[in-house]
Amino acid sequence: MVDWDVYLVTQASLSAGRDTADVVAAAIEGGVGVVQLREKDRSARERYETGRRVRELTREAGVAFVVNDRVDLAQALDADGVHLGDDDLPVPVARDLLGPDAIVGRSVSTVEAARDAEAAGADYLGVGAVFATGSKDDIPEDERAVGTERVAAIADAVEIPLVGIGGITAENAADVVAAGADGVAVITAITGAEDPAAATADLAAAVERGRSGN
């Protein structure tokens, strides 16, 4: 059973000079439920070497580990799954390659795309960008802040879990979950924090507030 509450997306260039594995270890201490290896600006070899260390940490902690975009890296690292975007392999192809038990996620920003991803066999959705974010500069301008209303509409349209992503902090995470998300996915809210473990715990507390309505 995957704990979707707090989902960390790694990115060394946004980690205040810290090693990705060290950030992941701290996030695990703080209660993270899913770790996605992103590292967009690194070579495949560098991502693999970082991923080996992250895989070891997540396996030991019982935390789900997925790889951004690259099905081949997910296979090489014995990851739990992969997270796919519009330009990546289709969900059914990733499923065929990784097997029936793999976690296959899909990024979406519209209700139509969410329904299509669910129909294609995605296990969960990453919905966003919920709020404006500077960590992804490849998002079309009209999709850079879909808002909690879109999160709510997508949550109503599908049965699979979804996490909100994009500009999420401990201050607004509760609103995202209250709108219908099962959790929140973040980069800089953890990687850029002075204390990543405490930042993860703060996000988890905000998710619980959003879920309970407090």
C-alpha cells in the first residue's frame, strides 16, 4: 500500500548544494511516502549512480521509489515504478515493460487527460502545476497554475489516487488535499529547506489537516 501523503521529487540543482541521497534520507526521517528520482539535468549514468543509493534507502525504509520518465532506468534500478509525462512512453507500454505489479504514474493537467490516463491503466496521477512554480520551465503558460478547482474536478472524474504538484508548500498543502488530492508532491519545499526532515513532517501535518478539515 503506497502512502501518497508526501511525495518527494528529487533535484540536486535545487537542493542547496546537498547530495540527493542525503536529502532523501532526511525526507525518510520526516515521513515521506514516495520518492521520485528526477535529476533532469544529469546524465543517465549520473542518474543511475544516484538512483542506486536512493533505491537502497527507500527499500530499507519501505518507501515507494519511482523514476521520472525513464523506463530503462526504472528497470536498471529495480524501482517500484515510473512516472510518465506527455513526451514519454505510453502507459500501456511502460506497464508491459515493467510488469503488472509496477507503479505507473502519469502527469496530467486536465480532466480529459486524467480520464485517458486512468483508462490506459495508470495507477496514480500527478496533477498540476497547482500553483505557479519555478522548478519546471517546460510547462505551457496556460497550465502553470491550474488551481485547486482543477484538482477537485479531476478528483471527481477518476477513481485512482492523485497527488497535487507545483508550487506546493506546508502553507497551501492542506487546501490541495481538501480539494480532493490524496497527497502532495514537492521538490523545493523539501530539497531547498534548511531542515528537509522537518519540512517533510510539516507537509505531512498539513496533508492531515486538509484531510480532516481542520
